Amino acid sequence: MLNRIVYRTICFPRVMDIIQAIIIGVVQGLTEFIPVSSSAHMVFAARLTGIFGGDPKLTTATMGVMQLGTLLAVITYFFADIWGITTAFVRDHWNLMFNRRKMRFSGTDGNRPIFLSEEAWLGWLIVIASLPIGVAGLLLKDHIEGPATKNLWFISIMMIVVAVLLFFAEKIGAQRKEMRHLGLTDALAQGFFQVMSLMPGASRSGSTMLGGLLAGEKRETAARFSFLLSIPAIGASGLLELREAYKILPADSVVPLVAGTIAAAIVGYLSIWFLLAFLRKNSMLIFIVYRIVLGAVILGLLWYGLIEPSVQ
């Protein structure tokens, strides 16, 4: 253990201070839940702060750990919902096992087993919707952690593509479903669209809300389910990166990482509150326009050679 710490300290100079980490954490908290692409903003934040000299593995590990801050934010904000879903899930399945209730299908859309309450059914929908990204994340882990995911050409194009898709989803989506109306179609739609968030620039929240809108959900419903769906995705990603970070990050990165993670948690909580309040009365047009403008600006800077597409 002592030899490993000495090795890290010698081989890695102090390359991330508390201010740099807080900046990264604030950007993480702001962009994780608002559909503007956290990857694009985090890449720029990492470049501007100069952490780790642009090393993609060290930068990815740092970002992954700070995701735990946004995980804390969403768990705190939806604690009552999470508690209700968990207790109902255990209760309903306990009753099924020991009371031998027969499974029948009922509910508002005819697709909820009658022995399940709405909260327990929502738990199953979260599990089902989490499977696609779980499988894809394991299969593409090496690619996700590689330098290709920090390439600004791809990021900027994806920002624009998802913005256009969100615009059409806003126009053609029925926007009538509330949380109690969610079924397998909604879980599969948002689950498979969440896989798209593995592509840098797509945005996890943007992709899942896109799937929700196309499935006929109201904006706020799509956002709420997206946030609940983020818990297993962010949790798994953050814990995997925490393990990786322990192996490769410098020993003196602990305090900055903690500071950045706390900043991500605070700002992430405020971002959730803002977006849900905003979507009750407004469309996502402002985020769509922002994505297109920022994507176009990045493409222009790349085209004229004013910025490098990736850090070598």
C-alpha cells in the first residue's frame, strides 16, 4: 500500500486543485440533468481547467467519480418517491409469494399486473428500462473510457442531431401521459433511448426525455421518469469509475475530488428542481436552440482550426 502511494505521488504531480475540481463539479451538476449534453460541457471544463494535462483516462475517472455527487442529488430530491417504490415493491411481492395471489392484468393502460401497486409497478419499469444501458455499458466500457468519446467533432454533431430529434418529438408527441399511466412501452422507449446517451454529445437526460416524449408522455412526466432512471445508470457508472479512480488517480486528488463531488451534488439538486418547475409551463425549445447554437459554434471553431478536436 505504502509503495503504491509513493509511486502515485512521484509519477503524478499535483494536477488537480480544489478550484479546478469545484469548477468540474459545478458543470457536472448543471448539465447532468438539464438536456444540454454534460459530455460537451465537461470536455470544455476539463480543457479550460487543464486537469491532468488532458489525459483521457484520468479525466474520465474524475468525471465518473463526480457523477456520484449528482447521484446523491437525485436520491435526495426523490427520496420520498424512492422509499415509496421500494417499500411497495417488497410488500407487493411478499404478498404474492405468501398469499398466492394469481397474476392478472389491469391498470389504466391494461398492462399493470393487478397485484402490483402503481409504486411497485414503477419500480419494475425502472428495472426494465435500465437493462439496455446496463448491457451496452458493459460491452462498450473500453470505448466509453477512451479518447474517442472526447472528440469534439462527434460531440458537436450529436448535440445538433439530438436537438433536432427533440424538436420533432415536441411537435409530434401526444404529451398526455402522467406517471400513473406509464407502462412497458414507456420503459422500453426511454430505456433504449438512454443507450444513445453513451454517445458523447447526446445527453442522458435529453435522450431519455426524447424517448418519453415520443411515447406520448408529458414533459414533466418524461423528466421525472428520466431522473428516476438515472439512479441505476449513474450509480453503476460512478461506482465503476470510483474503483478505477482508486487505481490510477494521484494520491493528492482525494480532497479536490470530495470538494468537486459535493459541488456536483448541490448544483445537481438545484438543476432538478429548476427543470421540473420549468417544464410544467414551458417547452424544451430553449434547450433545443442552445444545443444547436453551441454545436454549430464548436463545428465552426473546429472547421477554422481554432480548437483541436481532441487532446492528444
